[in-house]
Amino acid sequence: MLRAVASTGSFSAAGRELGCTQPAVSQQMKALESSVGTPLLVRTGREMRLTQAGEALVRHAAGIIAGLTAAEEEVAAIAGLRAGRVRLVSFPSGSSTLVPTALAALRAAHPGTRVSLEEAEPPKSVELLREGDCDVALAFRYEGAAGAEEWDDLVVRPLLTDRLVALVPEGHRLARTEGSVAIGELARESWIAGCPRCRGQLVEVCEGAGFAPRIDFATDDYPAVVGLVGAGLGVAVLPQLAVESVRPRGARTVALEPAVRREIVALTLPDLAQVPAVTATLDELARAGARQPAAR
């Protein structure tokens, strides 16, 4: 409005150019002068003339207006999913199964949206979300485990329910078992344990069946677990999604009783759930979860 007054020479002409009344222009100019703390315009006859402060402000007007226009266009692009960024954190088996399918679909539908990926197991991934270091976190929790309220302050998008399965060498006596086997039948075996959280769940399940597993090897790397089992060095219990993320050469999966399941979810903060790019990412992760063999 100040630039219009400077170019037209009067409040009334500026009002006609901007589609508002002369009193409205006058009121806005008084408010602007009050804001900067010095006069910006002086009347000389029938025209308004810029003061030195007014001239300085008008020189910056083009840059200010261009910056606001660029900001509006960028926000509109983000809101319309023509642009945007999502920081995603996932646990390893989710990164190799759910994430690729979801991000490929997201890129096809919204090529302007960029997604970065970092790996972390829960609860670390949930901490990163709460600390503002990511926008979406893939996490899991076991059915019946304590701490079900730990996600009460977050938006929880269920993706799939994943069942634990036993992994035994191909030559094992239970390798070709039809149906399920009780975990107690593996009580005397050497065990290969996975990630710390899965390891804790294994010990808890075994203790519930009346024995303590003899863990000879422990590794966070699922392909290493499968390789050790395939080499005949022991048995393991892994989430089905983890088994599907590697090629289990020399090993076979066996269904377990009692069934132990984990809920896999995508988490975000309530405010972030309103961001279009985050919503689109959650939608694609849910679709990817529904297509997983573990979900069926």
C-alpha cells in the first residue's frame, strides 16, 4: 500500500489501484507509521510525498513483496503435495519390507515430496519423534506387554500384526512339521537371539513355557541370525516380517504355539498429522502393510 501511494501520489488513487477506499488507505498508512515510529509520508499540495524513511522502506518493498509471494507459493506447493519433506525413522525389517513399497508409491503419486530415511529400533525411534528429529517413526510393541500407554500422546496408525515364527536348520527334526509346534519342544536347543527387544521377548516367552533358553549367539543383524541357523548352529525365533526381509537359505520357518504377535505401527505427532506430506506417507505405509504376507 505504501508503494502504491508513492507511485500514484495520493491515498485516493492508491485506493482505486488496490480496490479499497481512501479512508482505508489513510488508516493503514497511519498504522504503518506508528509501527515504524516515524513519519513516512508528508502532504505537499495535492500530492503525498515520501519522507526519507518512507523512501528507504519503499526501496525494500519490492524484495519484501517478492519474498512474501515466494513464501505463499512454497506453502501452497507443500499443501498441494507439489513439494514437501518427510523425515522417516524405521526399524531394520520395516526398512527392507514396508518402506520401499510405500516410498515408491509416494514418489509416483507425489514426485515433489522428498522423504529421508534413518534407522532406529524402538524406543529410540519414538524418542527421535518426540524430540523433533523426525516426522514419522515406525515402531512395534508385543501384545500383552507392559507400557501400552507409552504412545498415548502420539497419533498411532496401525500397519499390520506380525507373528513370531521359529527358524530351524533344514535338517532339523521339526523342519517339515505341518502346523504349529510348542516352543517347549525347542527347550534343549542352542539359541541364536536377535535385537535386544526381540531377545527380551524370547526370554519371556521361553520362561512362560518353563525353560530358560541357552543363547549361544546374539546379533542385531537379521541376515546373520538366518545365516547362523542355516549353518546348523542353533534355532531362533524371529518376527515373520524379519524373515521375509532376507532369503533364509538352509533354514525353515515353523509356526509356534502359543502364538506371539507384535503390532507394527507408524507414529507421528498430532500437529504433524495435519501436514499433507506426512498424511500421504502414513497412507502409503498402511497400504504397504496390508500387502505384506505377514499381514495375511
